[in-house]
Amino acid sequence: MAYADDVENEELHEPTGFIWKYVWSQDHKVIAIQYSTTAILVGLVALVLSGMMRMQIGFPGSIDMDSTAYYQAMTMHGMIMVIYLLTAIFLGGFGNYLIPLMVGARDMVFPFVNMLSFWFYLVSVLVLLASFFVPGGPTGAGWTLYPPQAITAGTPGSEWGIILMLVSLIIFIIAATMGGLNYVTTVLQARTHGMTMFRMPLTVWGIFVATILALLAFPALFVSGVMMLLDQTIGTSFFMPDMMQFGSQLDYSGGSPILFQHLFWFFGHPEVYIVALPAFGLVSDLISIHARRSIFGYRMMVWAIVSIGVLSFVVWAHHMYVSGMNPYFGFFFATTTLVIAVPTALKVYNWLLTLWRGNIHLTVPMLYSLAFIVTFLVGGLTGLFLGNVVVDIPLSDTYFVVAHFHMVMGVAPILVVFGSIYHWYPKMTGRMLHDGIGKLHFWITFLGTYLIYFPMHYLGFLGMPRRYYAYEDYPFIPESAQSLNAFITVVAIVVGISQLLFLFNLAYSYFKGAPSGGNPWRATSLEWLTPETPPKHGNWGTSLPVVHRWAYDYGVPGAELDYVPQTTSPEEVPVHESDHDE
Amino acid sequence: MTFAVILVAIVVVSVLFHFLSPWQATPLASNWGSIDTTITITLVITGIFFVAIVLFMAYCVYKYKALPGRRSEYRPENKKLEWWLIGITTVAICALLAPGLIVYNDFVHVPPNAVEFEAVGEQWRWSYRLPGKDKTFGRTSVTRIDENNAFGIDPSDAAGQDDVLIAGNQMHVLINQPTKALLRSKDVLHDFYVPQFRAKMDLIPGQVTYFWFTPTVLGTFDILCAEYCGIGHYNMRGQVVVDDASSYQKWLSSQVTFADVLSGGTVEGLVDQGQRLASSRGCIACHSIDGGPSLGPGWLDLYGRQETLSDGSQVKVDGPYLIESVVDPAAKIVAGYPPVMVAYEMSDEQLDSLVAYIASLSSDPENSTSIQPSTEE
């Protein structure tokens, strides 16, 4: 821990002036809030787009939206939600805020690079949004951007929109790499005295492993983006075979569309876990803290995160069972995909066993955490349909898939984002979020999303294909399916509008919220033990905290309080045998 | 308490919804009942886990609700319990995977007695080919596709001469006959999907993909495109008709072979030339000729009609208007249709044949006599 010692003796050059403090800031906490705010704002754009799509599906023709606009909305909604909201907020937002505080560091190891990471992210968002204003509008290629159609004339935005999309992704990957190197290095090098790897909160483990996945997976998207840009701009044929376009020969030859799919999903499947693993980590901490019980099976939870991370690199082609790849691949990828369910199921069991014989406080963060378990459970179980190759064949490209991935990597992680914001907002601002508004927002969001996505699976059983602008004159689809779609749209609009409650709560509580004090949830991990709330530049005042125990000492027998902070010495409260690292 | 009750309610409502839902798999019309069985197995096993886990959660939330003075149990792990849970989960996973892989093994092994047909996709329509009497398809290449060779068959390949070509959207197959679909795309990705058959597979330009099925129910079924392929994706319609032996033979005998098409040489008559052009240049992918819904205005009874444009003005559909709409589609957009058509380059002769063909689709051409002269140039 030589590095930490040096940090302690370094002078803290606290920035002065508004610009250096809040705009060109190198403080991980400010960068975290910049990342989160940008992600939430761009996420609102994607939310509005989804509302427009739902209007077209539920009430065809009710808004002025042709198939071009529909496919553009579909593409931008998906890409924004997956990359620019979820990836950015979990790594750039929570990763930035919590890693240094939870491991007892003064800041990220490379603060300047960390600042650059945010500004590159902001540029990537602006380039993406600029595509709404170029000739032809944004790309409507679907968020998977499959060639050849991504760059041929039958697809919206195949001239300018797709170029801006690819450039934006490339800039985003540069941003994520700069941030990611920081998170990994900080976890490995900047932990304070006594903070061994196996004393870290699971939040840090989740974000740490997710960041490693990001650093290994994003390059596959990066190269495929560059190759497609070359295909589009200078006429190379990486992904473009001999082909026609509306009856005329195109000047491409010999490329492979399916090569792109392999590259995309080699990134795309780990991407699911880049979003899911931080959510797993965060929700583990929320459940333990609000059930006042030590997380059940900490080491198993860590190994589950690590093994899910490793396995996530050998399951990608389960997105391609009907893509026309060699069908014998199906045997391998179905097996690996179902194997990954074992460590994932173990995490669910351990969350439940943390509740069991706990002392459960149904606070707003806890409500979101429990809702996450239900939602993630449904999404995980439906994943067993789609991962098992032959079961996937009738269901792929139907609404079953849409329902599945929205449950598992849309709603479930977003519930964790909400729960985590309710949980850590007091640390960020010194004030509590309003409880009543929080509960109202919770019930509408949880029950609403369940009502949207649970019945949607059945449209998939029926065989309704996804990515359809309209479903007129398909006799196998009964009239009642349209009624269900109308119902789903109504609920979706209600849930969408109810998100204003959350935004209002964030703004209102910033000024009027009840003062929280430093540790309102009576938690053990280091971020709650800062000398000031919100923590000042450098986080820890004059000396770094010293850690004596793991982060989950709740309900320790013999202790005076029902929680023992990580800094409490073994003389005061003995370190339990559960803390394996002496 | 409230939360526990709501969790129980979620379980009850979800299970009831499953059994009462009017939205179930569309009735099966192929041999792939075994795929439906794997879905049922998966539903049962995942359903048990769903019910058990949510109910256990409801129990915990009810039983261990925070009370003043209550302390949680301090027991950070229980290795034995965890290994038991891992074991049970592994058994359940095997119970899902094993039947799945067995059925998938059938799916990838095409029976030796399967007959082949080829489905060709392009934005946004289908055409089909049969191997003919020699049961061998002629070589094809996208680079050979032109007006007279919509399938891109190599004329020098003897095996291609007897290939049967079906240019329309409708294909016929024989009931209870194992059938292998070979899939080929002229332009972008598509997917051949008949919900009643369960099986589906993507079409990829530059390679030939396949899957097999045995149709078991007589009737007409929709072919849907299940891989997003651009703005007309939702409207890329085809049909497969499952026939008994006699109707199949009757249908087959009325189809043309590649040799017929080649010997037909140049087509006589403007209307026939226009028809061929409309097919080869893909016009009919977006302009239906039978009054069915389509991405652009349908051509049935179009000629001579009064159309309202997107700016509210009226136009009478005549030759000059149709020609303008081909070479500069954005100039006048019919209200209610998206401005998505690309401009086509055609010779004057080709344009005239196309107009003649469209005019021939109007059942009541007398109505349009007043403007007839303008099309005759």
C-alpha cells in the first residue's frame, strides 16, 4: 500500500472558482454527477421516443409518424438506453462516485484522464443528437446496426445518420476506455490501509469486473464501427457482399454481413453484463443495508460476479441462432448460455437468503431492490427460453424477445439506478429525497413496467414479429392483440409521465429535503464515514481511513449497534470469522 | 404486509394470466410440435422457480419486517446450503438443456428424403425457385441478375435450364413432405418466418442458408420477414400454400422454367414488357397490383384516378405524372404515404412500358379517356 501512503502526504490542491470546481473539474464526485446528469437527460430523449413508438403500435395513425420516423425512433431509443444512459450512468456515474469513496481513496488515480472521459462522453452524446438534424435524419438501422441495410438506401439515415452514429460510438468508446482504465487502476492500486480485495463492498466488485468487460468488449465494437465507416464512405467491402439495391447492382463485392454480427455480439453480450454486474453489486449493498443483515455468501457472490464476467465472453452467438451461421454452433452456445444461469441463480438465492432472518426496512431504496429481484427473475427465467437454441427458434425476432430484454436489462437495471439514487443522494447533497413522492414513483414504475412487459411475452408466443411499424392484414394475429397493444401503450405513457415525479423529487429535495446527516442509513462502508457530507475535495480530511473488517457487519452479536463500520477496530468489536482476510 | 400481499398477488395474477390469456401460440401446421414441447417444459420449470422464489420473498418480507429491538441473524454464509442450491439449479438447467439439444439435433439434420425449394428475398418481396426435373439447382450469382434473369441463374449451367421460377409472392409446398428451404437474398438481411411452422431462418446476401420442415396442415399461410430489412420490413409479405398431391401437380404444371424464360426472348407488347420491368426492378415490392396494402400507392385501378397529394392539392393519375413519380419520386407525394422511394433511371421506352402496364391494371379505363392522349407519346 505504498501508493496510499504517498497520497496521504501529498498536498491537496483544492480547485478554486466555479469553473474549476464544477465545469472543468477533476474531482471524481463532480465528474460522477456530470456523467449522471447527462445520461439522465439523454435518457429522457429515448423515453419520449419510446412513447411515440408505443402510440404508433397501440393506436396506429394517432400521431404523425411514418415508417421512416418509427424506425429512427426505434434505433435511437435502443442505442441511447443501452449505451448512453445505462452504460454511462453505471460506470461513469456510480463507478466514479463510489469507487474512490468505497475503497478509501482521495480520488481516481488519473483525475485529468477522468475529466477527459466525461468531456469525450459529452461530445459523443452531442454528435449522436446532431444526427436528428442532418439530411435524412438519424439512422433507422435498428440499434444492432446490421449491415448491409445499415448503409443501403432502403434504411432511414443510411447516408448521414449512420456516419454520425458510428462516429459517436467511437468517441463514446474512447471516453469509456479513459474512464475504465481509471476505475480498474484505482481499485487495484489506491485502496486504503486494510482494504483488501475481499473486504470491498460488492458494488465495487460489480463495477470493477464490469469495467474489465468493457475494456475487453468495446474494442470489438470499435473495429466494427471503423470498418463499417470505411464501407460507407470509401467503398470498402468488409461487410458488403455482391448485392443489389432496388434492382441495380451495387459496387461491393466479397464482404461478410455475418462477420459484423459476430463482432457486434462479441461486444453486445458482455455489454449486457457491463450493465448488469454493477446493478448486481449495487443491489447487493442496498439489500444488505436495508435488511440490516450481512450479505449472504459474500465470497460466493464475488466468484459469481467473476465467473459471469468470464462466461459472458463465450455466449455471444446465442443472439444469432437464426442468423444463418453454422447451425452446429448452436449446441455450444446453448450450453454455455445455460451454464451462466447457475452463478446468476446463485446471486438471486443469496439476495433472498440475505432477507431471510433479517430485519427488513421497507425504505424506498429497499422497495426498488425487491422490485429489481422480481423483475430480474422474470427477465432471467425468460432468458432460459431464448438461450436454449431450439426454444429460441420460434421466439426469436418476436415480442417475446422485446419483453425479455426490457425486463432483464432495461427495467431491472433502471430500478437499481432509482434505488441507488435514493440511497446515495443524501451523501451527494446532504439531504434526503422525499419519501412520499419516492414511494408513489416506485409503485407506478414497478407495477407499470410489470403490466407492460409481462403480457408482452404472450404476443411473442403468438408469433408477432418485432420491429414492425404496423400489423394490418396479418390474419394469424387476432383482433384482441391490438387491444393488448393499446393497453400496453396506455400503461407505458403513464409510466413515462410518472418519471417527472422522480425529476421533481431530485430538484425539490435538493433545496427542501430533510437534512440527512452523514450516515442516514446506518451503513458500514467507508463512503458513509467521510468527515463532511457531501464529501469535500480529497474526501477524507487529513488522514485516510483505516479498514479493519468487511463491509457487511450488520447484526454482529455482542456489538452495541446493529452495524459495525469498517473502520471500527477489532479491540472495540471483534472481527468475526466471516472476515477471512486477516 | 402490503408489499408481501402485492408480491403474492403478482404470482397469482401472472399464473392466472398464463392460463386464461387468449394470446397463445398460433395453431401448429408443421412437424415441429417437438419445439412446442420444449417450450412447455421450459414454462413448467421456470414457472416453478418463479412461483417459489417470489413467494419465498413475500414470506421473508412479511416475517422479517423491521421491528424495534429486532436484530438480524448474523450468519454470513452457509456453504452446505449454497452447494445444495447450486446442485438443484444445475439439475433444472440440465432438464431444460437436454430435451432442447435433442430436438435441435433434429432441426439441424435434414431428412434425406426432403425436397428442396429456394426462397429469394429482396426489399420487400419474395420469389421462389424449384430445382426442376433434375432435382439440381442451377448456379446463381447476384452479378448475373438483370431484367431477363431475375434469379441470376448462370445460363451456361445445364442444371439451371429446368429450374422452375415463381416470380410472385406465393409458393406452394406438398403436405406431409419433408421440405428443405434454401434461402438466398439479393440485397439485405431478411428472415423466412411462417409462425404456424415455428421454424425460421435468416437470409444473408452472399450465402445460402437453410432449414427444414414438414407441412402437416392444408391451407394458406403468411410468410413474414422476421429480420429488420428497412422501411418496408413490416410489409414484406409472402404466402405459402400447402397443397395435396393433385393440386400441387396442377399448380406446378402451370409454372415456367428458366429455359422457357430464355427462349421467350424479348417480350412482345408494351404491357408485358412493363410487367417484366415492374417485377425485375422491384416496383411491385412496394406497389401492390392486387389491391392489397403496400408501402406505396397500389397500382390496381390507379390509372385515371384522382389522388390527393401531401400538400392537399389534387392530381389526376396519367402518363406524365407516373413518369415524374418514377424519375423524381419526391416531386409529388400522395397523401398518407411516406416519402421513401428512391429515383429510378429508366429509358423512355422502359417508362412507356411501365405506364402501359399500370394503365392495364385499371379495370375501368373508359373513365380515363379524357386524359388518354397524354400517355400515347
